[in-house]
Amino acid sequence: MKIIESEQFNIDRPSAVTIGNFDGVHLGHQELVKTVLEYSKKENLTSVVFSFNPHPVELLNKKDDFKPMLCVEEKKLVIEKLGVDILIQYPFSLEFASLSPEEFMDLLIKKTNCKVLVVGENYCFGKNRVGNIETLKKLGKSRNVKVVGIPRVKINDVRVSSTRIRNLILDGDMEQVTKLLKKPYFVMGEVVDGDKRGRIINFPTINIEPPIKKLLPPDGVYFSRVCIDGKFYNGMSNIGKNPTFDGEKRKIETHIFEFNEDVYGKTAIVFIYKRIRNEVKFEGIEKLELQLKKDKEICLNIAKEGLFKEFEGERK
């Protein structure tokens, strides 16, 4: 997959394009990409995902506390696995946001050589979001671009949306999040040095300091799967500040079952499947060790259920 992260580009071959933020790349987003791939195959077009960096909410709504579900590198990883030819991370700016619908459409065509444009039926664009699917179809007709609107994806009559998934993550309902993303929620990062206290009680961990701008579930212990060097391992992860030892920095510490390798400096992907309990401050290391043994037993039983198997293909 080719990745473009600049305003300075032009795609030579005619293309099928879908456009949006794609935060989380949930079931609705996947339906858009699937449709683009179908048109690209049928009409011999280059398949393109046109997204933005930073997320428009960060710039337009001035929400200092906004955190995306996928950081830039994580989004690249997920979209690449969907099989598209080109991912555009277009620099989002106030100037771009002020484009009229006509200017927006002309820029899109000029940059991507778009012949088929696939969007959700509720897609809005242009200055003050005045453009909609009907506007796009009208503009597309006069510019020889076929515009395809995709209905909202629903599960149990409830719309799949980034907002809904974001709230589920904040509630720690990772099993439901997995269903709506059609993949487990994950955090990708470099394995860094920790305090190495886990080794003392036979619970060594790998440590990841998550990006500051990354939405995380509530502090606590989770059943997880970890990918390092393309291999997958069962484990349990603690998200939080480790209050038993008066930690100050929020991080992800993962105890990988039956694992004893030096992986400092390597990239690890931690897939978060199920919340086990809240993070707790224990009165001494002995009580912490006792609780960790109970947590591990719970996680081992979850692993036996094979909860992760149907998603294994999503992550290879």
C-alpha cells in the first residue's frame, strides 16, 4: 500500500475513492472500503482511502481532551490489511475546512483522478458541512464521477458509529467493541524499560507507554493477546499507573504467558479483549502477587475458550 501524507500529489490512474476520518475503521468504514475494492476490481481503478491528519475534531471543535481510537501508524496498519492501493493522510487545516462543496469536489478529482466516489449516506462536507450525499451526486454528475452512497451499518437496530464505540471503550466493554470493530481494540508501541518489579514475584511484564493522544479503556486488568515479530501470545495487561508502587505515569504492562524473551526496543501490539477488574492499590507486594495469580487463572480460562480465534486472520 502506498501512503501519501502531503498536499503535493496527483494520482495518475483513474481511481475509486472513499473519504472520511476512519477513526477505529469500524464495520461501517469497512463497508465503504469493501465497496471501493469492488468497484476498483470491476472497473480497473486504483483503490484509494482519503483520510485526514489531524482528526478534524481536534482542529474545529477545539477539544483539548479528544483522543483518537487509532494513532497514525495504527490506522496505516489496519487500512493496509484491508487491501487498498493508496492511503491518503491529507493534512487537515482551517483552509481546507473552509472549501465550498464545489471546491472540495474539484480538489478531490484533481488530486485523485476520481471516477467513483463512495461515502456513507450521512456524509457531510465543505464549509459549515453544507454539502451532503445529494450535493455530491449533483456535483459528480456534472464532473463525470459516479457517487455511491452506502447505508448506515446497524447491529440490533443500533447504528455502528465511532461515537458509540468510543463510549464503549470508555466503559471498558471491550467485547462489544471487538464486535463493532470486527477486530480487537489494540495499542501499538515500542517495548521500553520498566521498573522490573514483576520479576520479583514471577510476573515479568513488557511495558508500553501509549501515545498521549490515544483513547484507552479505564485503568484495570484485561485479558490480552500480544503480537511481537509476527507471533501471537496470550497474556494479561494492566492499564494504569500501578498505584501499589505510587506510579505517576500511565502505561500498559503486559505479562505474557510462557514467554521469556528480550524484546526491548521491539514493536509490540497489545490486543485488549476483556476487562477482568479495576486497578487497585494493594497493601504490600504479597497481596498484589496473590491477586495476580487469581487474575492469571481467569485469563487462562478465557484463553481456553478460544475467544480470539475468529479474529486471528484479521491480525496476520
